[in-house]
Amino acid sequence: MPLFELVCLIVSALLAWLWFDSFKARDIGIRAAKAICLAEELQLLDHTVSIASLKPVRNEDGQVVLGRVYDFEYSDTGDNRRSGTVVMLGQKVITVRLGSDAATLH
């Protein structure tokens, strides 16, 4: 197998892994946003989250994992939209924030 084909195959496999891993992480993010909205008696708008940031970061064990920040919108009155964020390291939810607190990964 020529080197170019091997590199293309490896890159394709890595992209497929990232795609499937991102779907799983997004589902976990949606569940976290739903849980906080339910606990606070808020309405999760659009019933989804959107990716705001994706980058490699180190977890508490020093391993490099994908850090993700998801944004979502909720309403406390039914007539407005407020922003929230879900911060994840790998497949683990680190924080869920409601309001205007900015979420960043360092």
C-alpha cells in the first residue's frame, strides 16, 4: 500500500472517530443542559446544545483530552432567551452554567 493511501486511510479513521466521539459528547451535553433546566424549573429552548469551543486540554490526571464548551438557551418566563454553557473534558461534564458567566477552557 503506497504511503499516500495509508496516510489518507489514517486521517479518515481519525475524522470518523472525532465525528462519532462528538455525537456522544453532544448527547451528554444535552442531557446535562436538560437536567439543570429541570432542576431549576427552566425551559430548555430548542432542546439542543451547540459547540462553542473544541480544543485539546489536560484533565486532572494530566492526560490530553478534548475540551468542549457547548452553548444552550433557556427561558425562565417563557418569553425570553437566556444563555447557558456546558463545559466538558472528554466525555465528562465539568460545569453547567446558567446566565452570563463566560465559560472558557484553559
